[in-house]
Amino acid sequence: MARRNKTINLALQGGGSHGAFSWGVLDALLEDGRLEFEAISGTSAGAMNAVVLADGWARDGRDGARQALHDFWVAVSKKGRFSPVQRTPLDVFWGNWSLDYSPSYRFFDLMSRVFSPYDTNPLGINPLRDVVEEQIDFDRVKHNGAIKTFVSATNVWTGKVRVFDKAELTPDVVLASACLPTIFQAVEIDGVPYWDGGFGGNPALFPFFYETETQDCLLVQINPIETDKTPRSAIEIQDRMNEITFNSALLREFRAIEFVRRLIVDGRLDGMSYKAIRMHRVAADAIVNDLTASSKANAEWTFLEYLKEMGRAAAADFLEQNYDDIGKRSTLDLTEEIAPNVLPHTLDKPIGRRMREAMERMKPKRKGT
């Protein structure tokens, strides 16, 4: 007997090329067909996935969304072929996805710490602009009544997050959401400069509280919150600083959600006026913990395919383990996520069967093996 479809909101984190993991998650959810999406909130690469999905859905439903996501990431990969930042032949041989030993990556990384993008990129060129403008029909997204879409960017002047709704979406809004300030000039929208939305919301969850009826939220998380390693090299320290920075806003929203839930359970808030949000999560921890931040700049198709397959497997595991709980209870324990003390055993999160199989099947191999 077929099970009734359930409705959720989607929250998509940013993370450069690691956003291809989210593509895989979305592809699997769309293919499965049992979940409906009332709204999507995205930041950076998550914003691109969100708007591309909304565009494809408006064009041809689930099949259109899957095709649009595929076409978008193919276009990203093709654009990446012309990037001067590539893996070294030795990295290719050993199946190492990161760019830490790429001379061009090291050079541009050093330049970004000494010179601003106003010095190194005075024309404000962003190679993703062409991809965004060619792959997304923003007029179609604005007139798509099926899925509410929210994109976050950070106001440079105030430091506050700005959430753009579907009616406000433009290429500039999407590029602002992905504007890393050490690489790109701030994107001006109505005379106001914006940086990457991850500083203020990665992604922003609060639009769901006010703009939707759905109480279930599925977070696709590609930036790990926890680690059991102490960073020691300059690159490792910078990587961990970025992870902490881009997860801080998310943790604040976790605390707010859990606080409201407890007040409702204790009878101190009216459950009819306030929502007890049910949180769920598909996380990329199992694979991104073995990758450094430099791999976020790796747009090779083989790498994007690898991340996509990992995302598909993780989504399949999530559905197998948690589908029945959607609409009934949270499957993400927020009390553990916001606990002030993290014990080592809390890092031992189970990996689903399909994820294990995909990790083994897609394990990077030496070239030619």
C-alpha cells in the first residue's frame, strides 16, 4: 500500500563545490517522490541549489528539478576547466581531491591574505555569473507558486543577515549569497553591499517560522559542527575557523528552536500560536571530514559526481531510517547539538548502509587503477 506524501521545508548549507553533495541529496529526494517541499532556504552554494531546483520544478515538476540541477552542476564543471587552480598530477595519481599542494591555489590563497579583491580583481569578474544567468530563469522562479524560496546574504554595513524572498531573486542576489569577501568584491543590491550569507545564516531557518505552515525542516549540512582533531597547520587552523564561523548562526537558531519547543511542552507557550519545529538532518560529515577546505574550489566533474553519489546514498539512508518519523517527531537531537560540552563519543555518528556502500564504491583510487 502506497504511503501518503509528507511535506517538509528544506534548508541548504553553502560550501563551494561541496554543494554537489546537496545536489545528490535533492536528486534522491526528488526521485523517491514521497516528500513535498513547501519552502527552501539556501545560502551560497545552497542558494544556487535552491533557486535551480525551484526553476526546474516550475518548468517540469520533479523531473524538471532533477534535470535543472544536473545541468547546473555540469555547467559549473565546464566553467571550472578554465580555472588556473587545478589539482597537481601527483594529487590526481593518488586520488586526492584537495588542492592544498596546487602551486596556483597556494599563490591565490596567499594573494587573498595580502591584497583585497578590489586590488586583484578591479573589474569585479565572477566566473559563476555566466553560469547563474544562463542556467536559471529568474522570471519563472518568481512566478512559481509551488515552492517558496529564500536566499540569505550578509549586509556589509550592518553585519545582519538579509533574507530575500522569491519575488526579490535576481542573479545579483544569488551571487551576493556566495560572495566570499577575500575573493570577490561585495555585491551591491539597491546600493547596499552584501557578502556571503553564511556569516549570518547558513542557512537561515527563521523564514520557515513565519512564512510556512510546515513544522518539519530537513537540514542538508555540509559544514561539520564538531571535530575530534586539533588543527595545527595554518591551513587546518583556517579551515576550522571557517567551519566555526559559518555554523555559529545555525547553532543560535538551534537554541531558539529548542527553547521554544521546551516552553510549548511545559505549557508555558501556546502551541497554537508558536511552532514546535521538528528538525531532521542529512549530513556530509562522513566524507567532508576527510577533505580540506581547498577541495571546495575543486570543480572537476569526477569530484562533483563523487559528492553527488555520496549525497544520494546519505538521502536514501535518511529516508529508510527516518521517513516514518517525519510529521511526528524530530530525528535530530538539538539538545546534543547545542550542549556546551562535547564528549568524544558524541562524534561517533552511525553511517547508513547505503552510505557505507557508496563510500567504498566511490572511494578515490589512483589514476589508472
